[in-house]
Amino acid sequence: MTAYPETGCGAAIFDDAGQLLLIQRLTEPEAGAWGLPGGKIDFGEPARETARREIAEELGIGIAVTGLACIAEILDGGDGRHWVSPIFYARIVSGTPRLMEPEKHGGFGWYRLDALPTSLTTPTHALLDALKTTPVPSPAS
């Protein structure tokens, strides 16, 4: 356990039909829940770069970050740690999603906002709260 918050980031990627790309976590924090792709920010790495790197590692796709959606915090999501995470809007610019780290992720899928899995990560809930006041940006943004 650390005595200070740690940083991660995630990306809200929507397809042309308005479906959200989610990935199932197999590791803490929030193991078993479905959430936004992303990961831990390395020291000296800009958060937007982390989002691009992590999503390429997890799903084998290239993304363009198009804006900031919200900031999420996880207070002991099962790992005893405090995470602070910017969540970015992004769009796919290359590749087709595929599971690249089966030891870390149980699967992925595109979900309509009215048909999401029942177990969602804290950052996904933060995004859904943000979407109540700000519309989903168009994929071409």
C-alpha cells in the first residue's frame, strides 16, 4: 500500500453507432468489472500518451485522443490503493480491437449505453455521470 495517490488513465471510445468499448478487468483494482481501456501512467509520461500506449498494448489499436471527458477516483477498489485517473474521449485511427493481454483481461465488447454490463468500474461510472451533462462527442471529432 502506498501513502499517496497513484495515477492511471482511461479512454472512452465510441463507435459510429454510439456504442462504448469496454474491457473486462481480471486484476485489481476492481477485478471482474467491465471498464474503459487504459492503465497506469509512468513517471514523466503525459497522460494522453499513456492512453495511446496502454490501449495499443491491451487491444492492438491506435487511437487519437479528442478531449477530456472527466476525472475519476478509485478509493480502495480491492487493492488498498487510491487512484486518480483522467478519462479521455478517443477514436480508433488504426487496427481492429483484439484481446492482447488475456492474463489481464477477460474480454472486450461494444455496448450501447442502455445495455451495459452490470458490474462496471468506478471510472466507467464517472464517465456515465459526466455524460449526463455533456453529450457524447461525434466519432469524427
